[in-house]
Amino acid sequence: MNTPNTHTTQKGEFSARVAQHDTFGYDIFSIHIELVGPAFATFKQAKPGQFVQLACRDISNYHCPTPLLRRPFSIAGVNIISEESLLIEVIYHVVGPGTKWLQDQKVGNKINLIGPLGNNFKLPENQDSQIFLIGGGVGLPPMFFLADQLVNYGHNQIIAIAGARSSKYLENAIENHLIPIQNPLEANLYLKQFSRSNTKCIIATDDGSLGFHGNVVQALDAYLSKNPCNNQAQIFCCGPHGMLKSIALFAQSRHIECQVCMEAYMACGIGLCQSCAVPVQTSSNTDEWQYKLVCTNGPVFNSKMILWDKIEI
Amino acid sequence: MDRNNREIKQKYLSEPDLSVTLKNVRLPNPVMTASGTSGYTFELRDLVQLDQLGGFITKSITLEPRKGNPPQRTFETPAGMLNSIGLANVGLEVFCEEKIPLLQRFSIPVFVNVAGKTIDEYVAVSQRLMSFSHISGLEINISCPNVKEGGITFGTDPKSVFDLVHAVRQSCPDILLIIKLTPNVTDITVTARAAIDAGADVLSMVNTFLGMAINIHTRKPVLGARTGGLSGPAIKPMALYLVSRVYQEVAREANIPIIGMGGISSAQDAIEFILAGATAVSVGTQVLIHPGCLTQIIQGIKNYLTEYKIPSIRDITGSLE
């Protein structure tokens, strides 16, 4: 048609079949949805950091359009199962009517989705870089997918830190409860979704019910004082704004490069409605800033570019 | 073979005519995007066959770039959505440099939505835009509820509506002028009449209804700008009523076409607006959710006309009994 010729389709609106639905933790579930045909071709290209917009209702029911808007979810993994079919994993916390609807979906049900959306994490060029993947709560899913990709690309110095308010939010994903009480900072294969890429992780809980007693920044700080890293380190993280801000400030104080995957209240997820604005510095002068969109300019940003003080936390 | 050809020809001839005209601009069908919900140009190209639409209306352009309002900018309500984006846009210069060359690639009519703080700003933006021959018309947003000076203050006072439309009309005598009305008035026929008297060619109606939501835990408004505009299926009956009233009391007699909008999600909704008096319709919030709805609505209208053996969409415009 009359669109610019260079354009290739990077996203689409598809119907997908629920292939598997598991419990991840208390009120947190992991859903695997199967994409075939054109959806397979599109999603084969999906990268860590990207997300999908799920319609948490029957999209063709005009009489009861509730919840009206789609809900954005990070892609937690892409598993190619044949030459024409793949599964994407989405992990969600039941917090409202949209996620409640998702929870009710059985294997075989259809879900309408748009994706893959947004930008992606930029991998370190040096394979020996010490990499920290930090996820808090349902900020973990993009870290699972990123671990898969990093390992595929030959990175081997990866430590993940999985933060949760309490052990119950991770309990069904934990494979190995034998975290040494004397040394909770010893990374190991504790979480199923990290173990598939052989990524060792540290678990940190706010209430100390499992692993390190404290938040992810405290865990990282404690880990680094025990294991000073000589190589260039890089942090990749996702979670609530307060957590990301703390990690960003910590990273800056240690001169560690840090990429954050931001959450935001979205309506469309495709750059139309301008809902998911975050203040981003546009030059070295912090007075020069713009709102950027989490959905299309992000969700991944260099942590130094975000004006954290302008974000209500 | 001959018989086949005959059948094809017959089928072709019996295909209903969906085209409509807004004064001198012909739309291949009555379904357009609504300003602020479909981007500047080709943002939707992966998800919608844009060349199948009746027309494309861009988001609002102001003279200077605007950052927009502080988040939170949208909030879901039952069957609706509050927004207070605050006309965030790249500004006229960047729009002309970066977006207009892309707009040239549309094969369907393109309309640019114009907003401003002062009459001079509206005039300056409109004058610049009318110099681009592939822009089929300007939709003047006198009804944005989300910036202090940005439109609604013009849009609620009939005298201001007249002065603003008159000034733009005088400076842009030839381009199609669509005036987008706010529903946040006591009597919309008064502002509609003022716009027509001042030289409006087409009325777009309606913009969003003012609303708010409160977080009872923080006791603060949910939206960063405190209030916002309500859109989506929740407002459809109210928008439909206003279109019907303006059509019957003002627009029909003045022979001014209406672009109807407000919560349109399906072909059924679109047909209701057309029966009520809209020549064309715009789809907004539903595009944010289900972009594919645009072409489904066009197909649905076609099916409706076929089912009732109505040769042209124009036969049913305003045919509400």
C-alpha cells in the first residue's frame, strides 16, 4: 500500500491459545500461550524487555466491555516448540478484574493479544561482564527471559537477585528450598524460571521468610561487599518504581551501568494514547527533559536518564 | 463463463456505496480515526490497513511543543476511560518537518487537528497547515478539557466560539474547517450554531465529558491534572443524543455535515450515529483497545446496507424516525 516501503511488521493483534497455566506463588500465576502462523513469525523475534497487551475479556463482546482496556505484561520467556508454533510465558499477580479474568482461563481458552511491544535490553558487548539481573515481585518475568538470552549469547557471569515481600509469593517457582541459613547470599539454582538457563540466583525477602532478609538493594550491596567484582559490572532490573529508583541511585554511586525496565499505567501500549509518560533527561542538563513513553520509547531505559525525583513513588 | 461474469458484475453493482462527502472532500467510507487516539501518521500500520479507512484525523498540534500533563494521565472507569494527556505533542515545526511528509503517503483524506491557547495561535497553526495541499481539512479543537486555556474555554462560550472560528475562517478561507465541539455546555445547539455562523464547514461531536476519579486511600485525585475527559462506551448514549439534537435543530437546516463520535466500538454504534444525523464517524477509545475494529466497523456497515438493500450509506444519514 502507501505506507513507507522499508516497513516490516513488528507487532500484531492475534488470538492465542492457553497451553499451560501454573501457580508461581501466592496469587501469582504463570500462563503459557501458544502462537502459531503469522503470530509465530512475529513473536519469534520477541526480545527480553518487550511486553504484550492482553485483552482480559472477550474482545468481541460490545455489551459488556469490562475491563475495557488491555493489560500490559512483560514477556517472561519464548519457547519455540516447533517450526510453526511457540509458547510465550506471562507471569501475573491477581490484583484486579483483568488479572482475575486471566486467572479463570483454562487450557484451550483463547486470549486476544497485541505484541510484541516496546524496546528491549541492550546486552553488554563483553561476555565477561559481571551481570546482575534484579527483579522484584512481578518485575521478575523480564529477567527470566533476559537470562535465557544472555546465556544464549555466551554470557557466563550472571547473578540474579529475586526479591519478594515474602516467600509465599515465590513458593511454587522455588525448586530448592535448601538455602543455607548461614550464607543466604550464596547464589544457586533456586528458581525454576532461572534454572532453565542455568542462572544462579539469590533470593531476598522483605520479611526474611526465605533467603536474604532485606530488599534487593541491600542484598546486592551485601553481595558486592563479600564478592567485590573486578570486571565491568552491569545491572538489569525491573520492579516497582521505588525499587528501581534505589537500584539506580546505588548503581550510580558505584559507577555501574544500569538498565531499568519501567512499569506504567497504560491504556493502548502502542504509542497512541500517551498515558505512560515518564520524565527523561534529554541532555546532561537535568533541566532539559521530556516525557517519554514507557510503551514505545521504553520500557527499558538507561537508569541515569530517568528523572526519579519527578516520579511520584 | 459468461454467467459467472454476469454474476460478478451483478454482485459488484449491488455492492452498497459507502462514500460520503464533507462539503467538497469525498471520503471512501464514513469511518475515520478520532484525534488523539491514532497518532500522527502511520503508528497503527502494523495493526490496521489504514488505506481502507474513510479518513485519518491526526492528534492535536499546537504552535509550540507541549510536554503534556503529569502522570497519571489515564484511568479506567466502568466501560470508559478518563484521560488528561494535556495535548502532549511535538509542536508545529517538528510536525511539518517530520510528520507531514509521511502524511503525504496516505491515499485517504487526512485531517489535522489544531489546538491552541489563543486565537492567534489557532490562526498561526491553521495558516501554516493549509499550505500543504495533501491536508484535506483542519479539525479545530475548541474543546480539550485538559489544558487550562486549551480549547474548552473557547468551546463553552458561544461568543468565543464565534470569534475563534471566524478568525480561522478569515485567515484560511478555502480549507475545509471542521469544528470539534465540547459536550460540557448547557445547550450544545448554541455553540454549534455559533460555529456554523462563523463559517464552520463541518461539526465534529463530541469531545470527552469532564470527569474525575478519587483515590480514597490517598484522598487525592487519581489523575495528575485532577480532572480529565471521559470517553469510551460509557458516553455513547449521551454523545448520540447530542448528535441527534444538533442534527435536528441546527445542522440539517444549515446543511452542515456532522462527524459523530463518542464511545463508538462497533458497526451497530456507528450506524446509530449515522441514523441520528452523522455523515461520518470517528472511532477513538476503541482503537486504543482493538485497532482492528476500524475495518470491522466498515465491513459491518456494508453488511447492514446489503441486508436492508440500501444502495448508499447516504440514504440513511439522519433517517431516524
